[in-house]
Amino acid sequence: MLCIYWLLCGKYVSDNRESTNEIRTELDRATDTKQDIADTATAIQDTVGELQDSIGKAETAIDTATGASQRFDQILGECQDIIEQIRNQPAK
């Protein structure tokens, strides 16, 4: 009876005859892997946040450049009007 207990429950806990230390090592590895995955997911979320911030800044810069370009076009048109007015004045 004692021999059967030792064979089934003593040093080994599973049918594939792995020792408790081997199982503990596997569980530790699984825990480490889970933490690595969680850390990677956090890093990805941080990167997404940074990219969203960069995109927002780029959109703001594009809006600013578009506004400046439109203002430049307006000033250029005003200058062309002034030059045309000067050309149309009679010579004195």
C-alpha cells in the first residue's frame, strides 16, 4: 500500500511523472511570460498614445501652414492689385 502511494502521490503529481520542481519551474516561466506580454501590451498602448499626439500636432501644423498659405495668397493678390493701379495711373 505504501509503495502504491509513493508511486502515485509521493514525488510525482501528474500522470506524465513530472516532479513538483519541474511543474513549479513551468509555472514560474508561464508567470514571467504573462508579465512580459502585459509589459509589451502596455508599451504598445504608450506608443499608440504617442502616435496619436504626433498626428494631432501634425494636423495642427498643416492647419497653420494652410492658413499661412491662404494669407500669403491674399497678400499677393493685394500687391498685384496695387501694381495694376499704379500702371493704370496717367503719367505726370
